[in-house]
Amino acid sequence: MNESRHSPAQTLDAQAMTWLAHQALAAPEGHWDELRGLSLAPTPEGHAPDAQMSRAWQTFIEHLAGEGLQGLNARMANLQRQVRDNGITYNVYAAADQPQRPWSLDLFPLMVPEANWQQIEAGVLQRMQLLERIMADAYGPQKLVLNGQLPAALIQGHPAYLPAMHGVPPVGGRYLSVAAFDLARGPDGCWWLLSQRTQAPSGLGYLLENRLIVSRLFPQAFEAFPVQRLAETYRTLIDGIKARSPAGASAHIALLTPGPYNETYFEHAYLARYLGLSLVQGNDLTVRDEKLYLKTLQGLQPVHGLLRRVDDDWLDPLELRADSTLGVPGLLQAVRSGNVLVANTPGSGFLESNALLGFMPALARDLLGQELQLPAIPSWWCGEAAALQDVLPRISQCVIKPTYPYNTDRHSFEPVLGHQLSRREQDEWAGRILRDPDAYTLQSWLPLSHQPTWQARVDGQAAIESRPVVLRVFAVADAQGGWQVLPGGLARLGTREGIASMQRGGSSADVWVQAASAEAATAPKPEQAMASQAQSSMSQTPSQSQSQSQSASPAPSASVLAQRQRLVTSRAAENLFWMGRYTERTENTLRLVRLSLEILNSENQNQPLLLNFITAMATRHGLVRPGVPAAALSHRVFERSLIAGLWDKQLATSVGFNLRSVRLAASSVRERLSPEHWRLLEQAESRFFNSVASDNAPDTVEVQGLLAETSQMLAALTGAQTDRMTRDDGWRLLSIGRHIERLEFLSNALSIAVQGGLIGEQAGFDAVLDLFDSTISFHAQYQQSRTPQALLDLLVTNPDNPRALGWVAHTLRSRLLRMGQLADGATVPLAEQVPRLVDLTPEALWPLDSRADAHLPSSLQPLPLHAALSDCQTAARHVSDQLCGLFFTHSGDARFSFGA
């Protein structure tokens, strides 16, 4: 036998060559190729040469479970499914009527060897110390400006510098709690600093989701690399904020978000769950007596620390931008008084200026007595005459950047690549720089390293293509006074021409940092355990998650723990209340439309009482526009109007409007919802509206099918709200909202039906049962006993039928009584105003000897039932109004926080 045998090394080399041959687009000339581990030079033929694959990538492909390239398409489909299922989004300042954009994640991780990471980690820690020193001087003695080490135009002259914070010592002794550093690998293989973010850096949540998804797709390669874990750094961040806050380990920490329309709102909600923080918006907070409070159902609760995702300008409308609705009036005064820690301290925005990078080497020598270990891209601030004279002739080799980015007070623009400008355009830019040199900073252009990505091409084939990559690394302050670098990061991928921001269609990749040894990375994966807890706690209150996350810190007192378990913000309570109402309203109106279409296309389409009933109900609930002929006058006009109104976004009572309102209310409390719950909401809305994406009007049969499908999804949504959410006061308000809506709708429907003589006809009797969703129950219990008393027994007084008015009123009353510990017990007397229908009998509502005829309109034949139904509608409206006044606004006397 003469068999051809290959050693494992030969097999691996063959696999590597297969991968390299499959690389449709390699890194361009002069760029570092992460796949090959070197900077490529051109061959005489102009093609990238074959080279040995980097050791990290050899390890990666060696552990693909034998699938090789063939299994990558399936893994990519799995990745995209997980992104959709987890509801990971990144919106470009999404409007309410636009779908959310799924997060873009590539299949391959950016792998950073241990030696490279040691350089990055040491350099970032050093720069973190330097930034803290610069900020301490800027808001303290200001010696750096006085001694000429920094120009005043970059400190006091920077729009992001806050004079109101000068002389204010940082709460807890530290200005910066977290910062981000954007790095890139140059052609020499070394990492260079591009920029730094110190106000509200984003990415901490997205990088964790990236890790969870990619590590599950390549578990063997993940363990073999091996990869450092992330979770410890997140605990360090929160433990450090608590330790420095005024209340110490028992501090109540909140995450301040601009709200659900912000492009990174998913990350805010995810981080709040993962870190166990209360997710709050500006109007959730108030300042009283120079202290920060959270508005909750229990009243005002103190907040001791604020991890903010709102930039400085918007934090306090009293002292900063007066048009801001994202901040908290009086917040800066609370910070100055030392009563709340804000991470990072307001006023850190000037540190983000690219112009500072050119001064850092000298500042490191003066302030730290050290040379910088992590070099930055050479930068020249054109406000210095010598720098301007030196760099302006080389504008074609530079990137033109604004000194004061994203601020309306100074000229700002997107970075411009000098080598892409014509000679005339270069001269024009040089003229602009000379007219206002302070506003411009020039940086050397760095050819970015290229990361392999898995791309589906137009022809349907997939291939490995390289994309430029920038690595964002995070450093956090710990409880001991030092800093810790997150052993990973967020890799941002761009186009072939250059790096693209996430707002402009860029993508991302997981970052694997090699551990020193396999033993150092074989501990349980805390980030996966914590993230699983974060996803399961989507249905818990933020305060519950906070109490659970404190295992790494000294336990707070039992009273504090119990108090936090009940915290529900007024905004969350209001959104949950209306989420419940809109969900129930959508179900009710959808059922009414289905019933109307069935009647209009059945053998009962000519029965006047039935047609009058659906006309009255559709008009009463705004499902047809005013002026539309009644169903009895024109079947088809009424039907077409009913169908057209389903998707009418301007009609505030349409099914589509209500369905969209459910999603909008839910988006403001997304941190409380499970991924499945949120996915149901998105799918229900998208399928409903996508059904009319074409210009062709759907026919009745298609509409009936769509309504049936939507009804099924709403039933699943009801199950999620009922059985998958923690039953705290927020959930009770959601339930109360649903029962208020149900009580008013069904009592009104029954009143119209009885007054119209509808229940005297078999078709009308069945229509009422259908609208109450009780047809099966009636036939099972009463068979063919179609008497008014039998109907009222099931639909009004029955304590076991969740569609019966008696059951609805009883449940509503019990929810109100359960909330009796709030608002000085104001919900207890409110509960007593809800009718006790279960205590009545059908004969009491419709006496057997009554002269009322079920076949005739009963406007002249008063029944006790009419008064009971009227009481239900009145009680529903009254309870709603009273709850809004009790819990959704805080209008008590306010004490001023400011002195002269």
C-alpha cells in the first residue's frame, strides 16, 4: 500500500493556504494585514503575495471543528439570527415611525496577542493618569496654562470647558471614572492612539454582546487562544463608583440616558440590566436641597451616583443649554455640593480635542516624569504659529480635523483626508486654516491595518475581504484609587476607502485578547453568566437587578435592600400603564374590525340591527373617518373605509396607530422587557405594516388573514405581560391599564348592543359573544339557552371568565388595593368606586318579570343593567384620571436648590 499521509502541521498549512486563497480582497499595499500578520508589499504582478498566516489565525482555523470555510455561511446566519433575536440595534437618530436598525457584527474576531496587549494596557493606564492630572489642573490651579505648557485656547477657550466647575473638588477624589481610547495598528505593526473619549464613551454594552455571540459560535477556538474575560472590569467600574459616592457601598446608582430615540439606546438598556442600575432619563430626576432624587411611585428616592450617557452640554438646562430636555435642572449645583457623583465629572469634554495629543509627550515628562509608552498619531494644533508653519506645506499628507468637534459655537466639520483633495481643494483648505487657525488640527495620515471579514458578494458567493479596523479600548477607575483596562474592546470596521463610523454604516467585531496562560482563562465565564442574568432580568425592575448585582460589594442594610426592590420610576410607571392600555385597546379594536368584516361578508350582512351595531361601534371607537356612510346604507364603502383605516397613521384610534403606540411605550421601559417580549412587539408591528408595503390595496380575505395572525401575536404578547414580568407596582399599573381599557370597551359594547335590541336576534347574540371572546365558554356552559340572563351570567357577573365585566372589575379593584401602601393609601378609596358586579345576579340586572324585550331597542325600557354598565364606564374613566394625578406627576412644593 502506498498511502499519502499528511502530518497535522501539513494539514494546517494546507488549510491556511486555502483561507489565503479564498481572500478575495487582501489588505492594500502598505497596510498591516491582520490575517497574515505583516504589512504587505506589492508583487511585480500587482497582487498580494502568499505568506504564512499569523499564529493567532492559525490557532483559530485549527479549531473550527473540521468545518473549515464550508461552515462559515451557516455560522454567519446564526450570528445574524442572534442579533435579531436579542434585539441589538444601533439607530441613526431613529424617528418614531422608522424601523430600528440591527447592530452590524462581523463573524471574525480581532485577535490581539499577549505581547501587543501588554503594550496597549500599559500605555492606556499611563494616559489615564495623565488625563486625570490635566483635568485636575484645569479645574484647579491651572499651572499648565500659566507656565505655557498648554495654550489657554485649548482649556478655558474650549467650548466644552465648564467655568462653573472650576475650583470644585471631584466627588470621591476622582474626575474620570471611565474613558475610551481609539487605537489603530500602523504599517509597522505597532499600535497608535487616534483619539480619546472622556464625556460619555459608548461601546461597553455592544462589545459585551459581541463577545457573547462570537464566543458561542467559535467555542473551541475561544478556549484554545485563550481569551481573557471581561466581567471583572464591569464589576470594578460599579464598585469604584459606589466606593467614591457619598453613600458608599449602599449607594443608589443610576444610568442617565437621552432616551429611546438615541442611536445607542439598546446599549443603555442592556448596560443598566447588566450592571444592575436604574435606567433613568432627565425628567425622571429632580434636585431638591442640592441633592439628586429619583421620582418613583413612592415619592422621591435619593440617587448617589450617576453613570451618564448624556454629553455635558445637555446635563443642566439651568446652567448649560437652556433648550435641553435631556438633563436635570440643578444637577451641577448638586455636584458642586458633593452630594452626587457623576461619572464622568461634567467638564471633561475638552480632553477629547485632537489638538491635545501633540502636547501629551511633553506633559507626560513634566507631570509623570515618564515617556509615553503608547504613541499617538503626530498632531499639530494650527493655533501655534510654529506648528502651522511646519505642517501647512504637508497638508496633502495629513488629515484635517476640527479642534472643537461637534459644537455649534465653533466651526466644526467631518475629518478630511488631504491626499484625496485636488491641488485646488488643498489650497482652499489652507486658506480656511489661515483665516481661523485655532479651529483646525492636522494629524499625520496613518494607513489603518486591515481585518479579514466574511462578506456575501452580489453573486451570492461568500468570501474573505479585508476591512480597515479601529480598536476602542476602555479604562475604568477602581475602588482602590487606580485604573483597570478592560481586556478586550470594540473593533470598528470600515470600508475599503477608510474607517466608517457606526452612524455611517460601519460594522463591528469582537476583540479577543490573549491570556498569559490557559489557566488564566479557564475560570467560569462570568460575563456570560452576568449577561444571562441581564437578559433574564429584563422582566425585573432595574432596582431589583441592582440589589442582585451587589454580591461583589458589601451588602446594604435590609431596609435599603427592601426599599430598592420596590422602586419604580414615575416615567416607567406611566409608560407601563399606557403600554397596558394600548395593548388592550389594540386587541379590542382588532377584534371589532374582524367581527365587522365577518358580518359584512356573511349571510347576516342585511340584518339592520347588526349593521347598526357595527356602525355605532366603529364610529364610537374611531375606526372609520367621519362622514363615511353607515354599513346599512353602503356595505362596500363602509368596508373599504374600515380596511383603509387599519393602517392610518394619522388616525389616533386606528389599529395600526394603537399597535405602534404599544411599541413606543414599551421602548421607554425596554430594560424591563425580556428579549422575547420585545421581539414579539417588533414582529407584530413590522408584519402588520409590511403587509401594505405594496401599492395594491389588500382584499378582504387577505386582511382577515392578517388580522387573525396579528391577533395570535397579541395573544402571545398578553402571555408575556401576564407571566413573564415581575409583579411589582409597575406591573400592577400595566395590568390596571389593561383592565381599565377592557372594562370601558366591553361595558360600552354591551350597552350599545342591549339598547339596540341586538341580543334578541341569534346573529346579534352571537356577535356579542364573539366580541367578548366568550363563544366557546357560552356554548359549553349554556348550550342553546339564549336568554338575557344566561348572557349576563357569563359576560357580567361571572367571577371566573376573564372577559366578564365582573371579573375585570374585581381584578381591577384588587390591583388598586394591592397598591394601597403608595400615595398615602389613595388607591384604597379609589378601589371602592369600582362596581362590585360579581356580587350581583343576572336576574338583578335583568329581572325575569321585566317588560323589556330583548328584540326591541331599550331606550324607553330602563333596566338595572343600564345603570351598572354606565357605572363601569364612569369608574374606568375616573380611576384612570386619578391614577395619572397620583403617580405620573410630582407637583408637590419644591424647595430651591440655589442661593445667591
